[in-house]
Amino acid sequence: MPAWAKSAIDAWTEAAGVTEGHILRRVNRGGRVSGERLSDKVIWQMLKPYVSVAALPSVRPQDLRRTAAKLCRAAGGELEKIQLLLGHCSVQATERYLGTKQDLVHEPNDAIKLRLARD
């Protein structure tokens, strides 16, 4: 996440008094928070006008989710972290979702240079 986005979200959650849970929540007419979170349908209804303005009328929420995951992967994100982000039950499901595979040729532990002490 870019630093400017995290900073903006932190400022907003502090001003809203949100210390845990989902950041997008329902607010009733009296200005009180009601419920734990907004539904996916409500969020999509909020995004639709912006999608139209951006001339992307055929974009679906799933497209945005997949694009975010692919951007994370392209930026060097680990499959395990993207798996958690997406809520997949396995890394293999994330691999199929992204159309990618783990890099088993260049494992991170291959860069560790250990030598055994000889007696």
C-alpha cells in the first residue's frame, strides 16, 4: 500500500474513531454506526458512478479484486501474503486465481550461505 494511502486511511479512521474491525460501516440516519460492515453490494453501488466516469462500464468487483492481487504480485508480493489478503484456503488456489506459480527455482533460503564447521 502506498504511504499516502495508509496515511489517509489512518487519518480517516482516527477522526471516525474506528480502532478495530472493518473501516467501511453502515451509519443510520441518526449518525450512529449500525452493524459490523457494509455488504459487497453496497460497496459496489458506491463505486458504480466512478466506474462509469472512468469509462469502465463492464468492470465488476471481481475484476478490481483480481487486479489488486495481480498488482501486489507484480510488485514482488509473496503468494502467501496475497493468499491471506484474498482469503483463499490454500496457496494453490491463489496460484490458480492469479495464473502464476511459486518460484521454486530461486527460493529465499538459497541465498543463505551456511558453512558447517569441521572438527
